[in-house]
Amino acid sequence: AKGEKRGTCRSFESGFDVAAQEKIKLIFDLREAIQHNRLKVHYQPFVDLESGEVVGYEALARWRHDVRGEVSPDVFIPLAEEVGLIETVGKFVLETACREAMHWPTHIRLAVNVSPLQFRNGNILATVINVLSATGLAAERLELEITEAVLMEKGPRTSAIIRNMRSFGIGISLDDFGTGYSSLSYLLNYPFTKIKIDKSFILNLEHEMNSREVIRAVISLGRSLGLTVTAEGIEREGVCEYLRGEGCAQGQGYLFGKAEPADKLSFAAKRDAA
Ligand code: C2E
Ligand code: CA
Ligand code: CA
Ligand code: CA
């Protein structure tokens, strides 16, 4: 085909080999990046839609590869899950974020993503409690974001762990809401404190009537269950206005800010000056 490089493999098999080799290389590099402390944590604000004030930051893992540049967490997190590195990565993000959040004003909350596999393998509850006591962060300032995949893990264990976390005062958010399977029964059976409406609905809001209906339904459902409803992926003022009008409590998205390193957050300068 036109534009094809010389020596490019054309057959299905060899094409697969190239992809597999690339993946093995990426896994090798990820392992090395972890060992040499090259993963970073950036923070994206979420705001109270009524007041416009920043109420917290979500910790998001970042990996800048020497050659490839920024590798998306949508690529390296699933990879870490696949090869057994997610507990290390997850603990690193949690520890780093709790330590850095100790320098923030105390009314600012911290949200950290937790992979379903961290629930399956490790002692996630002990890890979280240890990190909180080691860093000194108040449990009430921490929100753990989990997806429905966590809840698909069968048995009472997951629900017991989540209940335990809640009893320490840790908030539990149901992330990517609307993209999974049977969200409704989960919402009723687990003690969530927040739902995050997936950004795919918010990004479609202006063009798709269906998204708008889903959003309205989720906001009213969340409110009637006493949960904080957050919308992610807010990029435009009009979308923000609409969500506020519908009674959505919090929002997150490029309109308010992208994820940035801790030393770039708005209050970082004030802290240094103090
Ligand atoms: P997520 O938890 O749903 O995080 C939100 C993603 O949406 C982030 O992408 C964020 O940068 C992006 N985003 C925020 N606002 C907007 C917006 O206005 N428009 C658009 N188009 N996108 C927006 P990011 O940082 O690339 O992370 C992707 C996913 O990787 C996260 O989705 C999360 O599932 C996973 N991830 C990131 N860090 C961690 C981590 O430390 N642990 C685990 N388990 N997963 C992580
Ligand atoms: Ca999240
Ligand atoms: Ca999300
Ligand atoms: Ca996501």
C-alpha cells in the first residue's frame, strides 16, 4: 500500500509479532520507569458548580517515556494490571498524592483512582490505612474512585472492604458511571458517597438528546440517594451552565483545568510565600 515503509511486515502473523514485541518492550520500559521513580502524579481540579470554587483534586498517573513522550494512562494502567505491576503503581500514586495533599489547605479533598485488581490481590484496606497514618492525611479528605469492575468481583469481600473504608471516613466514588452494566443495583447495595457521570455523556451533551436524558436521570437518582453527583469532561461554559441548572453538584474538566504537577497548583505559590 502507498506510504508503507520498506521492510514493514504485511502478513497478519508478522504484524502481530511486531505488536507483541512492542508490547514486551513497553512492559520492560514500564518496569524500569517504576524502578527509577519516573512515574509522576498530576492533579486535576474538581469544583463546586454552585460557587465555582475548587473543592478537590484528582490524582492522575503520568509517564513520560524518553523516546515515546507521554504515554497515556489508558495505555500503561491496563498494561500494569496485565503484568502484575498495578499494586506497585497504585500504591505509589496513593502515597505520593497523600503526601503532597498534606501541603494543601485542609478543605481541599484528594481523589485517587483504585484499580479493581488492587481489591482482588492485595490488602487494599491495610495499604490505604497505612498510607494515611504514614502521611498524616485525614481520612475524611480522601476519596477513592472505583469502577463497576470492582463490584463485579463476586462475594461479600469487596462490599466488606468498602464498608470498612467508609467507617474510617474515606469517601467512595463510583467512577465512569453509565458505562458499565447494572449500575442501579450497585448504587443501592454499596455505601457510595459520590457518582461521577462518565465524560462520554458530558462530551455528547450538546449534540445528543439521549445523553441529556441519561444525565438528567442520573443527577436526580444520585440526589435522591443523597450522593454527590459529579460530571467529568466539562469543556464548555454552556455545558457547565446546563449541569448547574439540572442540580449537578460538582464538575471536572478542561474548562476548570487540566491535570498539573503539585507545584503548579494555584495555592502552591501561596504556601511557598507563607
Ligand atoms: P478517569 O479516572 O476517568 O480520569 C479522567 C480522565 O479524563 C483523565 O484522563 C483526564 O485527564 C481526562 N479529562 C479530564 N477532563 C477532561 C475534559 O474536559 N475533556 C476530556 N476529553 N478529557 C478530560 P487521563 O489522565 O488520561 O487518565 C485516563 C484514565 O487512566 C483515568 O480515567 C483512569 O481510569 C486511569 N488512571 C489514571 N491514573 C490512574 C491511577 O493512578 N490509578 C488507576 N487505577 N487508574 C488511573
Ligand atoms: Ca477517576
Ligand atoms: Ca472517570
Ligand atoms: Ca475512565
